[in-house]
Amino acid sequence: NTLLEDYMRQLQQRGLEDSYDLLTDREKEILQLLAEGRSNKEVASMLNLSTNTVETHRTRIMQKLDLHSAAEIVLYAVRKRIIS
């Protein structure tokens, strides 16, 4: 089993298929940028936000989607076809 397969199976078991819909438009935008590998500081600069604001959004995104690491953010984004 690959890490991605394990992650997808966990998501299916938890019933998080529609959790993406819980995110605000701003959170979706930040999720995409983070999943593309941008740092909090880069995202803040791109969106004219403070780094603290981006960190708050990141925390809420991870809570809403039940994610626990940057790697899980990327895997989630690939699975949802937010990034390729």
C-alpha cells in the first residue's frame, strides 16, 4: 500500500468526502496555495494578508478537514484534484 492509498482509505472511513464544502472561498484559495508548496509568508504576501492570518486560516482548514500535517494537506489537495 502506498501512503496515498492509506490516506484515501482513511478519508473514506471517516466520511470526509464532502468536507471540502465546509471551507470558505478564502480557505479554499489558501489550501490550494499551501498544497502547491507555498509558505505561510508567501501566501500572506500574495493575498495581502498578515502571516498570522494565514496561520489562522491554515489551522481552521486543518481542523475542518481533519488534517494533521503539511503532507496531508498536499495529499488531500491531490485527491480532490485541487492540484495535480
